[in-house]
Amino acid sequence: METSGAVSLLKTPRALTIAGFDPSGEAGVLADARSFAAFGLYPAAVVTSLTFQNRARVFGAVDQSAETVRAQVMPLLDDYEIVCAKIGMLPTREVVSEVTRIFRELDLPSPVIDPVMISTSGRRLMAEDALELLIRELLPLACLLTPNIPEAEKLAGIPITSEAEMLQAAAMIRELGARAVLVKGGHLGGEEPVGRRQEAGERSKQKAEGTRQEEESAVGEAFALPTDSIDILDNEGKVTVFREPRIQGAQLHGSGCILSAAIAAGLGQGMTPEDAVQRAKTFVWEAFREAGMRFLGPTPSQPGS
């Protein structure tokens, strides 16, 4: 006979992450689980690859098979209601194919996808033929995609060096099938990020943190914002520009994992994509600032972020 506590556990909603395992705990499923828990959601994790890495580099990985990925998912569905899902590292074509089948066949929410491709230290984390399948089959199932600049360049097939090109890439990627695309501007390189000139009747000065601008059409004339980092959300054609103070000189191991998991948590709690992204960005920024880099940490490289 089950106890009341066991019955309660069986009914507990779960936030699902399907991603790689980083033994440092700063990226992959462990980072996702921390993000889910921070927003009051119990995590469930499915591992796609066992990576060997630290803050400096990825040394290697043992990828899971399609069978082991499915074998991890199915018992969870017997016991728990999945309220949101985030997908990270999908290393091989067979894993992409299996994850696609899982989301097509089973009663799961549309996932947030963080399309992890190559670590900053240069190691490929997704095979080229796996990427082709992700674009063709899995991407159309996503509720939101969170590529950084190099990933967005790969998906859109264009170079990205400015805010205007970020907007163009977001629209091009969304046309591949995802309902919403967040292009993260932290990898714009040595060029200063650019912002939108205030239109007539708008405030002439923006708050540095958490500011977002609703834009229904093209970005206006640009001006330099050397201290800001810009992310652009294209949600079914509605564009929102998020601006945050750039964290000078810091590279954040796992920040992309944490951000995408936090967005998934917000969507699972009924937030709009705009509000979910804003809350997730604030979470990542505050975790870094208030914890003195204990949560994210400065690193020589940024694998999977």
C-alpha cells in the first residue's frame, strides 16, 4: 500500500532536461537541474553524452545510443508529469533522430532547444549530419531556440557582426520552423554591440539592466553601446531586444545551459516567451554578480554555452 507521501511524489510535476553530463557541474544536465530547482521545479534528467571536461576545455566524450536515451525517458513518463523540457547537447544523428521521435510520439511539451555545436576550446560537440537532421526534423518541434552568435551563423548561413544581422538571422532561423528564436549576442567579438536609436516620443534614456524594447519592424539607426550585451528574441515575428550590462573580461562556463533551462522553467509556469526570457536573463546576471562567480565562474573557455 502506497503512503500519502508516495502518492504525492508520483504526482509531482517535473522539468525535463535532455543534454550532456559535465562532471564539473557547471554545464549540462547538472546546471539545468539547478536552474529548474531555483524556480521551484523538480528536475528530471536524461543524459545524451558523458563528457570529460573542466573549465578550460573538453577532453573527450562517450556518447549515448538512441536506445539508452529512450530507456532513460520512458520510466520518467510512467511516474511524472513533464511540465517543460529543455534540450541541450545532441551529439549524434541517431540521438537527434531518437529525441525527435520521443517528442513526436509522446505527450511532452514543446522543448526549448539550446543547439550546442562546438565548445569554445574548439571541440565539436555535434556531428555535422546530426545538425542537418536537427534543422530538418527537430527544430520545427521547438517552442524556442537559443543559439549564440556562432550557432546562429551556422543555422542561418550568414555572418553576424551587428544588431541588424542578429535580427536578420533570428528571422531566418525562425523560418526553419521554430516558433521563437533568441539570438544571444555575447559572442559578437571585438566589435562594439549596437543598439536602437530612440524613436520620437520614446524615452531618451534606458535603464542599463533588464531593459527591453518592443520592435514590430526593422531596427532603426544604430548607435554604439560599448558596455551592453544584446540578445534578440523573434517570437513569431514579434521582436524584442534585451539589453544587459556586458560582464567585461568574464567568460561564463555553462551560462547558455542555465539560461535555456531557466527559460524553459518560465514557459512551463505559464509565462510568455518575452517574460520567460527576461526572468531567465535576470537570473543568470544576478547569479553571477551576487555569488561572486561561485555559481557560474570565470573560465578560460566556454564549452557548451
